[in-house]
Amino acid sequence: MDPLQYPVANRDKLTELYVGKHLNDLPTPAAVLDKAVVEQNCAQMRSACERLNVTFRAHVKTHKTAEVTRLQVGSTGHVKVIVSTIAEAEHLQPYLLECLLYGIPLPPSSIPRLVSLGKCLGRGSISVLIDNPQHLPLLKTFKETAGFGPDVYIKIDTGYHRAGIPPLSPVLTTLISTISSDFEPSGICHLRGFYSHAGHSYGNSSPLASASHLLTELTTLSEAADLASKIISSSHDKFTLSVGATPTATTLEHLSPSSPSSSTPSPDLQTLHSTLSHLTSLHTIELHAGVYPILDLQQLAAQSKPQITHSCLALTILTEVNSTYPSRQPAEALIAAGTLALGREPCKSYDGWGVVSSWSESAASNSSSNADGNEVHHPSGWYVAKISQEHGVLRREDANTAALGKELHVGQKLRVWPNHACVAGAGFGWYFVVDSKADDGGNRVVDVWVRGRGW
């Protein structure tokens, strides 16, 4: 093994140990992923993109697994992914990686490992982001090391202010001019297009707000492409405008004929649809998103996906009650799942760090189901009010001593929805996979999906 790569768990050994076991028999804390929900979320995204003539690039940073990536890209088409770490790409490369975009503006230290991946995958397989003239010499280094140049996306800031440059800044003109006049003719790189990420859409509370953010992304990147067309010769191929974040990407599902929004679309959704139709005739429109296969409480609060409920959330953190404190006001209980198991990212819809689902030992043996046979989860009323490294304190504002004794006891297994699935999953080396469409209601492990680790 390359010493730069983190070791990953032995999947064969894990499946031998745990497949078939009931959730009540698993060690805790544990990350539990509902395969049926992931499949549904991925299928809905693929369907929306196909219907709107939009290409899709799967971001794998949330789950870091080959299995979920396969569900994201589907069984047909070119496999295009985005990674936030080189380790994610190295973990996936033996399985299905074909076309890789490293989703952070290019640092020098990443070049040797990107080159190594590029030599395995072939010419045209590696794309990088740039947003600074200081990145230009690094493109030369890549070419000199690999023997071929990478594809390049210029990162455009559309309001998130994390990375990227304004669409009409002098820096953008410099980057486009240098690449087109000096770098492309000598094979140092190829300008593939422009990239944005509307991370600020996580703060939205409606599909209309997310539609507005997506419209801003599209029009802003279109401005950058128009500038490039004025600088570069007409023989240059179509630019790719790569846009998205899960709230903005799932907004496209509202344009589906089956969505309730499609019968009486708002002016904002109509404008988004018409703009998208116009731009697909001029450019290749590429959507990217990461947490949408799994979703979480932040996405539930954003309310961008059509008819999103707790039943759309695929990840729960399995934990157990370590102690109860009936004399406290309000009554509280302790779980051994804190910051390292749940993350420490807030959710704007409530003041806490995770919500306990209604699943319990009794619900596990007699779960309620909806018309499709999927287990129905509803909030139990308990939530994680305080966390430290390995401790979580549960609270229910209306819970008195009698309610606490009736609902929670030491050793009881609980499943907690995390605020942010990307961060909560990072503390685990694998997911215990269940299937809520199975006869057992999703209470037994059907597979183990190992996550890539490291940077």
C-alpha cells in the first residue's frame, strides 16, 4: 500500500461478521445506511437530469464508497465524479473511476498523486479547478510530469465566497487569455469550462429560494463563458457550465411532470426552466451535488427537494442509552455518541445536534409502514441537546420523570438523524447497510459498504 494512503477496513471480514445481524446486536455508535432510500434519491436525480437534457457529475465526498457512487451514476453513461480529497479518488479508482474532477483549487502537493491517477485512467481523465494566476505554473508542472495536460475548469464565485473569482474580474480575463493563447496551443491544458458551488443555498427554506440560487449560478457562469468566447477563437469546443449543490440540484426535481409544483409552476421555476432550456442549446450544462443520495436534517430544513420528509433521510447513527437523569429539569439521558459520531454542525430548524427517530427496540420488531412497505420514521421528541467528544445528552422539553422512565432505559438502542451527513459519516470506516423494503423492515444488516479514508 502507498504510505500516503490510509488503510481501509476489510469488507469481506465485516460482511462475514455482521451481515444478517439485527441492529440491536451491533456495536455502537454505528453508521446505518438505508439502501432503499439511497436508491430512490439517486434515481430521482438521474431522472431529473435526463429529462432536462442536463449532464450529471456525482460528488462522492459525503459517502466515499464505490457502492453509492454506482447508484449515483447509474448503469449507463460516462462515469464522471468530483472528489474533495485525492484519497477518495484513489479508493474509487480500482472500481469505476473514469473521469475525475478534483474539486478544490489546485495545490502543488496534489500534483504527483493526480498525475499517477491520470496515468492509470488515461488522457483526458483528470480535470482541475483554478481561480488564481498562481495556478498557471502548476498546470505546466502537471504537463511536464504526466506527459499530457489536464482539463481545466475556472472556479467562479456566485455568492458563496468560499472559493472562486467574480465572473467579469480582470483575473478571469488573464486566466482565459493565458490559457487560450499560450497553454492550449502547446498542450499544457484544455479549458473545459466554468464551475460554481452554491453552498450558501444550505440556508434556504424553500424550493423557490434554491431555484433563485441555481438561476444565479447558470446566468453567472454564462457570463463567464460569453467573455471566454470573445477572447478565444470560434473553433473552441462548447464550454461546460458545472453548477450545483444539493439544495439547488434537487430543485430540478420540481420541474418533473410528476412533481406537485409542475401543475402550477411559480414564475421562478418557469424562469429557471426556460433559462436552462436556452443555455443547453449553447453550452453543456452539468449538474453536480454530493449529499443528495443520503440527505440529512440540514437538507430537510432547506425544503428544496419535492415532498422531502424524514423518510427521505438514509443515514442514522445507531447508539444506545448509557444512563438516564430523571431528576433534571427537563429530564435527560446520556448516549455515547458525541461530536466524533454526529459532527458539530448546526441546523437552522432547531437548537441541537441530532434528532432521535421513532425507531426503537419495540418499533424494530413491530414497525409501522407506509403504502409502499417502507418503514415510516417520525421524530420521537428526543433530540441531542449537548455534545462533547464522545458524549451526547438527550433532552425532550416536555419530558418529565414519568415520561423518561417509560420511553428510555439504559442499554436501549436508538437511531439518530445527524444534522449533516457528510460530517457525521466521516467518523466511521464503513456503513452498516439495511434495506427498508425488505421483509424485516430494514432492521437487519444486508451489506457493509467501506468508506475511503484520509486526504
